[in-house]
Amino acid sequence: MTSFAERNGTSRRAINAKKRQSRRPSRLGAVAGATPKPDRVKDEEAGFPTLLKRAWETAVDAPDLRTAVTALLTLDGHVPADVQLRALRTADEAALKVLCGISWREEDLAAPVRDTLERPAFLGELGLTSTGRIVIRVPSQGSLADEENLVDGVIEVPWSAQDLLDYESEVNRAAARYADQVVDCRQWLAALGTQARDELLETVRESALRTAPFVLHQEGKLYTNFREGNNLIGKTLWAGHPSETFSSLLGVEMERWSDHDAMLVVCLTLLVRSAGAGRIEEANGTQLTLDHLAFMLERTRRNYNAVPGGEPVPAAPTHRVEALNSLAVALRERRVGHVLPNAQLYREIHGALMHKIERLAGPYGEASKRREADLAARLRDRLPLTGATFEELSASLKASPGWLARPHGEFGTGLEALVYETVSGATDVFEADFAMSRGMRSIPELMRALREQSYAEITKWDITDFFCCVVPAPSAKRHYEDSVLQLADNAWAMSSRMQYNSWHFIAGNLPKVPAVVERDHFIPPTIPDVAFYSDQHHHGHVASKVRFSIRSPQSVEVMGQKFNGFMDLRLLRCDGTPFNESDLLAAHRTSGFIASAMSAAAALVAAGEDIEVTAFDSEWHLKSVQAAAANAKQPHPVS
């Protein structure tokens, strides 16, 4: 197998010599790893820990319990309150309903009238854990400080005698409801038999392995494949690991399963059946019970039924497993057969809890049209294209695509020029700190490997066989000590990470031969997303201060095969105003335009052209950022 550089005439000796040099733009040509100290030292308090402390301080200073609880539920305004409400344990959920009338259940929204002057019958506590979950000391419990990993102390919460009576009644009802659901899950799993149950376990295990990290709760038990405390398959635990939950259940009779495991497996199964593995992330940070699952599926049902036409999906008559299973299957059928072809779905990501919510986009409005018109005008001026919309630009490109294979301006191919001009224009038009787009450097090599069915070879390609063009706004250097070199370093760090993403996703499009199955990969993304406060967990986002973002993945057809997630457009803001739905819709059309160019390039290659992307390496990013900074300093001509 040859690398991209070798295929383009660079000797292996030269390649190895370059590998020994730093690729960081600020140190190009220097020996890699030879700096006396790291450029950046990770601040252990940066991101999520700081957010938790801020939320706790707001709660401590709150004038009343309800205000304090709201501050903790929203993590000081950073996440929707209902996500945290659905993370509560049964006892904590009952306590909040009784003490301040807060609930995620529609039938429980009437707030009680509490006599705050009455002498308390019990002095409870309110706390916030290091995972961001609210915990409450209830009458049957000792001090939270002895039982939980708290952010910082507790807030004392007085309970009246009536509160105690109401709580006992409420928690007993909730416990009975939960116990009934456990029995239902156990009976459903038992009826499958060992073989079918093992097949189901393999499905949820594969789904957990091929999707982004998630954190789920079962009362006080944590199920996660994210960093410390892993007990599900993922980056840390492999299939068969003694601590890996799904592997430990294979072939085990139902009587030996814990209640938590039974509920987990059933709920994950129904989530996957409703929309594939990506649906799991929509439960991130919440309790996973049949009631919570029913809430999510009902919200999805209403969204899908809002798309005109087709046969509406009826509501589940009960929260029993069979009823929810039928609903999940019906939702998937409507999603694939009617919603995706006729509407735009996207995900809203709340980075503090890694929680995702599937949304149905509204009409393509004036704000979106203005973004598109401004960017189309810019592209029309810089590229041999005509049209005032992306649809018209794509039609112009389809009518005369040959220039994509020829040099254009400073670039070796028109394809490179189109990618750069679109990304550069997006940075300006969307008022982003960074915009970027990724893809594969050599479509000819991909075609050759596909013709030869060399799928194992494709899985062994390096991240350097992929590219990402990152264009920061010159003003973005304000986030990095006003340093152009630091700005270039961060642009290159983002480019490298996006090259990895292309490498990571491509295997998910290949036939499931052993080499593909064994290669680390995620299921390629297919719908766009808009993210809020991403600078919480992801180390790269924390370091580069990526707070708000849009990601718009697109498929590209190569030799008649659809490659999902082949490319994407990303927009980033480090502070200021979050992106909104109108931004996302315009960005999605922008990425669709770049994808159409890549598909056109693939068609040219199939017809005999040789198109390689050689730009967008670390040296290119340094020169590009420096040139943009220099141009930004030039005074504008007086008209």
C-alpha cells in the first residue's frame, strides 16, 4: 500500500524525514517533539468543572428553592431544564414534585403551595454531582456528602410534615410504576429465548460501539462508554472485556440479569429500532426507563406526523414494551419512507450534557435566503459559475464541470479552488470564527480500490490521505492572545482532527468484511446539527474554545456507491451569539453545493480525468492565515 505522498512522486526517505519534523504551523521545519515544554497545558478546571461550579454558585445565591433548582436543572442557562429533570432518580423526582412542583411529566405540572413558616419536620439537602446531575437527600437517606461526589457542599431544604406525607405517597406510586416496568422488560426478554436475546445484545453492543460517547442512568447506576467509569463497549472497553456489560450478559439465563441491565437492554433496543444507533445519544444524560423512552418516542411521533402526507403514526396506547416496540418500528418506517424525503431533520446538541434532540426544521426563510444569496454572489465573482442560488450554481457546474480538473488561480485544481472559496466565503457570510470542509485527497485511488474490492486497503489509509480546508476569520486571533501563529496552529489542529473524522467515517460505508469490522469507525452522519456550549467535554473543543457550531454532513456518490459523511461543512464561533436554525439550513445548502462539486469531480475521474487534492496541508494553512491577517491590516480604499 502506498501513501498519498508516494503516489505523488515523493520518496519514502523524504516522507520519513518530513514525519520527523513538526507539522504545527508555528514550528514548521523544526524537529517534532523537541520543544522544552508543551505549547498548551490542559487546565483540569476548564470546561465542564468550571460550568458546574458556576451553576452551583448561582443556586447557592438563589432567593428560594425553586429558583435554585432551576439554576441547577439548566446548569446556569446552558441546557434545557427537561434534560436534567429526566436524569433524576425516582426518589429525587418525587421530592422535586412535592417540594416545588417541578416535573417533566405533563400531568404533574401544578406547583404546590408550601408554608415556608412552618417548623420543618425534616431537613433535607440539595446537591449537584460532578457529572452534572441534581441529587436530593430524602427522608430515608443519609447526608449527600457521604454518598455522592458533589461539586461543592449542599443547600439545606426544609420539609414540612405535609411534604413528608405527600412524598411518601408520590414515591410509593413511582416505585410501583418502576417495578411494573422492570417486570414487563424481564418478561419481554425472557420470551425471546437465549438465542434471540443474544442476537439483540449483539445489536445493541454494535450500536454502542459505532456511535459517539453516551452517559445513561438507571436510578443511581451509571452506564457509559465515556472516559472514566466505562462499563459499555467503546474506545476503552472492547468486546469480551470483563467489565463490559453487554458481553457479560451473552448466553446468561434471564434470572441472573439485574433489573438495571434488563431495563437498559430493552430501552436501547427500542431506541435503535426507532432510528438507528444515533438515537441513543438523544437519551444522553437521562434516566433510561420505559416512561422516559415513551416521552422521547412520543415527541418524535408528533414531529414526524407534522410532515404533511403519508399515513400518520398512532400514539402508543400504553407504556408497555410491546406497545413501544410497535411505535418504534412505525417511527422508523415513517422516518425513512416519508420524513427524510420530504422534510429536513437536524439535531440540536447541548454540549454540557452531550445531549441531542432531533428537530424538524421549519421553512427556508428570509434569513437563510440572505446568507445563500450573499455567498452565491461571492462564488459567482470568483469561480466560472453562474447563478444566484446554490441550485443554480450546481446546475452551472454540472453543465460545464471540466474546469474542476484544471488549475484555477493559486490552486492546482478547480475543485480545490471551489472548496476554498466556498469555505472562505462561509466564514464571512455566516460571521463565523472558523469555517471548514473536509474530503478525500485522491478520488482516483478510491475508485481503483473499489474496483479491486480492496476494502482492507482502504481501512489502512492514513489521515493524510484526507484533507480539511480550514479558514479562520482574521479577527479570530483575539481568542488566542491576538497571535496570528496561534490562530494558524489552531486552524491546523482543527484540520488534522477533521482529517481523522474522514478516516473514521469512511469504513462505515464499506462492506462488512473482517478488516472493516475490526477497524475503529463510527456510523457516518447523515443529518446536520447545531451545537451549543461545545467547549465543555471534548478536549479539542476546550483547547480551541469551540463554543457554538454547525455541522452539515453530505453524501457523495463514487462509482454508483453512496458514501455517507464523505464530506461536511462546519461553522464555529468561539463566543457571542449561538447559531440558529436559519443558519443551519443555509449552511446545509452550502455543504450540498460542495458535495455536488465532489460528485462532479468523481464523474470526471470516472471519465478519465486525474483529480488530486494537494492543498490544505500545514504549510498551506500557515501561509493562508498569515496572508489573510496581512490583508486585514491593509486600509480599505476610499471610494
